[in-house]
Amino acid sequence: MGMHLSRTIAEGRAFMQMIDGKAVDAESGERLDIRCPSDGKVFASIPASAAADVDRAMAAARAAFENGPWRPHAGIRTRPHSDPTVPAG
């Protein structure tokens, strides 16, 4: 079933987080190694996100919501059900 997961780190499996439409690392620059549970070998690396990264992401999401092209449609998302067969209210 494909190559062993522990080989992927050597092949560039260093993932980033998406904030404001850009792939970025954690503000601290710290990373977490992800290990294969079957053999303990590192197969990926991800940003060690912290509160500052969440704040950045939330600010970007708020700005996108307030200024994005979908703003005129924001009311559509306030319905409790998105299923068109469920009556509103």
C-alpha cells in the first residue's frame, strides 16, 4: 500500500498552516514532529501553533468575513438548518 510513512519526512513532508491565504509557519518558528505509531519514526513536521497563531488566524478570518466578496450573503448562514427541506423558523 505505497511507501512507508516514515520515509515521507525525508521527501519534504514539512506541513505549514494556512493563515490569510498564505502558507505560514508558527510565529515562534517551533515545529512538532509527527511519529508513526507503529515504529516511532518521524514521518511529518507541523507548525507548533500557539495563541499568537490563533489570534492571527482569527484576525484574518474576521477581515475576510467583513471585507470578502461573500459579505452580502452573510444572512444566509444564520439559518439554523442548511437543509432546504427543513422549514425556517
